[in-house]
Amino acid sequence: MVALAGLLGEQHRPKWLGALSSPALFAGALLHGAGLGVIIQETGRLPVHTPGASMATVGFFFVVGHMVISRNPKMDVLSQIVMPMVVVLLAIALLLPNEFRPSPLPEESLSQIWIRIHVLMVFLGLGLLTLSFVVSVTYMVLRRRLKLKKLTGLSRFPDLNSLDRTNARLLLFGFAALSNGIALGGVWWAAHPETTSIDATAYATIAAWIWYAIAIQVRVVSGWRGKFASIISIVGFSGLMLALVICNLNFSGWHQ
């Protein structure tokens, strides 16, 4: 329902659909979180043990992040992109392998609080970087329409400067969360080097971290903002998601 309301836009959707979209979004986020909670209860693990569960977890942080930033003026218009993307992520989660397999990692290590924080930080970072991608796409589309003087309906959108500032914040917070997650994972691996090796998903995440680190450095030092910052975010996110999907299709789950 929320995805349909976003796709139709404010001008074409029925009033009743627009009125129900916010409560439906809140209810959907609660059900999404409850579903992940059921997985935790049934498996005793955070919902990243299969490719499908990993995608569903990214989608949850994506939705929650959108709910937070949509409280800013005119940012709710991003639902036109966010909600269809969430539907796609959940569809991918259903299509990817979801058979639970016991982890080869030591059971006592998986129950440690800081390894759970590692997982939460990594997926929070991925969710925020997904939002950065959406804001970047919106920026590029809006910039293109302004350049072509297609001004119809643009009053519903935030201005370019607001989008650029939001993109910068999402990029910084997403990078910080990803950095903390990778650091905690590195500490865990250093403490248990005999139990596992660094796998393809870890390499993909580290490669994304390097890309975003360069992007932030270029933005701060060279002053690349607006169009160039958006392109960097779009390319980085697209490459990261492609790599993670390929890795998860070839392996049984995150770090399995």
C-alpha cells in the first residue's frame, strides 16, 4: 500500500490512500521488526544467518532510517523511491536461499555482546548507505528536471542544498557505523583466527568501506558536493549491493 502511494505520487493517488500511507508504513515497520524477532527466537541468532535474512535485515534498517529522515521538511517525498525498493529487497529476501545451517563459528563467541554489536553496526551502516543512495538518485533526477526546466510538481521536493546536506549526513553516519562494525569484526577475527577465514562478503564490505572513505575525504578536502557526491554514492552502493548479492548466492550466508 505504501509503495503504491509512493509510486502514484501526491497528485495522482486517492486522498484515502495518502491518509493511510503513514499508518501503513508504521504498521509495516512493526511487522517487519516482529518478523525478524521471530527469526531470532526460532534460531537463537541475529537474522543474518542466511542470504534472505540478511536482505530482510538491511531492508528493516532502510525503512527505519527513512522514517527518521522523512520527519524533515518535504523528505517524505522520498517514499516514492524508498517503498518500491523495500518491496524489491523483501522479494529478493524471499527468493534467496533461507535454509538455516549451523554456523561453523564457536557457539560461545556468537553469544558475546560485542559480536552482536558488530552485526548491528554493519547492517545499520548498510541501511544508511542505502538511504544515501536514494537521496543521491533523487538529487540527480531533480537536478536534471531543473536543468530541462521541467518544473511541474517540483514544489513537493526538497531543494538541492537540503538533499546534498542530507546525503552528506547519511554518508557520514553510515560510514561511521560500518567502520565500527568492521573494527569489531576484525577484533573478533584476531581473537579467533583458527575458527574462520576472511570470506568474500568481508572483502566486499571492506572494499565498500575504502570507497566511502575516499568519497568522504574527497568531499571534505576537494569540496566535491552535489552532482559528484551523488555519483560517488550511487556507484559505491550499486557495486556493494551487486557484490553482496553475488557472494550470498555462492555462499550459505553472511560469513558462512
